Amino acid sequence: MVPFLSMVNIILTIIIVFSIPVLTIIYFKGKKGVFRALAAGGMGYFMAQYLFRQPLLGTFLNNESFYFISENVVLYALTLGISAAVFEFLGRLLTLSFFMKRDRQKHHILSAGIGHGAFEAIFVVGFTYINNLLIANLINAGRIEELVSEAISLEQVQVAVNTFISTNSWVFLVAGAERVMTLVIHVAITLLVFRGIKSKKYLKNFGMAIAFHALLDTVVVILLQSGVSVFLVEVVIFVMMMGAIYIIRKILDEWKQEDETMALLDDDTKEDIEYV
């Protein structure tokens, strides 16, 4: 039997993941363009990962000439980390530069960052955990034979059953907490990309966005490949999230100062200033 607490935590994780876009719309109630910005952020992630990165990366790593990368933990982690950072940066750049030309207020950019992270959470964790819930229900109902198919053997099903039964119940809730932390990181990276576009200081801001993302993904892959405790991985993500919070607060403070400065200018002067 899958423990009751495991079932509860699976459901809680599903609720956390799928409630993110809804909570964002509620939080920015009355602000125009929030749903559009959320969708744009999600589209940026989808294009980056599912249309380009994953197909290209799969072809690359499955080429016999590059098998050595998969066999080396560090090279493999760097490949995954850097490719994710670069492709998702391009997705953000395209979204913010072209699809959000008219939606560039603070709540639009924040919503785009949330949309990026929420879409990732739904596809990486949300759908997986819905499947986990269905499997757990079949296990507890004594109907595991229904999981056997031409693609899945009885032995594989038994391994899955043992994993569900033996896994610490709290591990199923960790995924939800992790998605919240990575969501904050995605917002910070999106703000960095937008600051680069707005200030035209491309190298500094774009470089920080790519490096921050690549560092997180590379370190996490190395830790997971090394077989360390999942809780140690979450500690690393938490530390990165704290850095992301610092970035978010710094950029929002900059925007606030800009708004206060603009408020002191007369109308003629404002018209002469290019302010995005």
C-alpha cells in the first residue's frame, strides 16, 4: 500500500503547481495584460525547450561521436546546464522583445517570469504527479496488473510499485516546494533579461542571466548524478533562490527610483526621454 501521507503530499504538489497561474492572476487583479504575459512567458519556455533544445540535445547526445559526454558527469552536467540556460534565455529574449512590446509594466514582466516557471512546473512536475496519483490509486486498489502493457513489463511495474511504497512520504511534497523555489529563480532571470533590453547593457545582464541559470542546472545535475540526498539538492536550490530574491529586490528598487525620478519631471522633459 502507498502510505496515506504520500497520497496527500502528491495531491498537495499537484495543487501547488497548477495554482501558480491562478494565484498570479488573483494577485494582480485589475491589472491589464496579466494573463497575456503569463501565456507569453509559458510560450517562451515551450519554444525554447520542446521545439528546439530537447530535439537538438537528444540528437546530439545520441550521436556515437559524443557518447563520451554522457559518460562524464561534469561534461554531461555542463552540457545540460549551459544548453538549458542559453535556449531559455533566447526564449525569454524573443518573448520580451517581440511578443510583449506593449506589455512592459512591472506586473507584465513579473507575470512573464512566473509564466515561464509555472509552465515548466506544470510540464515537469504537474503532469508527472497526476500520473503518480493514478498509479498510487491502482496500487492501493490492488490493480497493478493494469499497468502492464507491451511497453512496460511486470518487472518494471513491480519496481515502480516498490518505489512508491518505500519512498519517504515527504519526498513527494519536496517537488512542490522545489517548483516554488525555481519559480522565484525564473522570475529573477526574466527580470535580468528585461533589464538588459531596457538599459541596453546587454553583456552584463544577459551574461548574468545565462550564468545564473547554467550554474543552478549544472550543480543540480552533478549532485543528482552523484547520488546525494535529495534534501541536499534542495538546500542548493534554496541558496540559489535567496540569490534570486536579492536580484528581484534590487531590480524592483531600481524601477521604483526611476518612477520617482520621472514623477518629478515636467511633461515636456518626459516626452524627450525614451522610457520603456
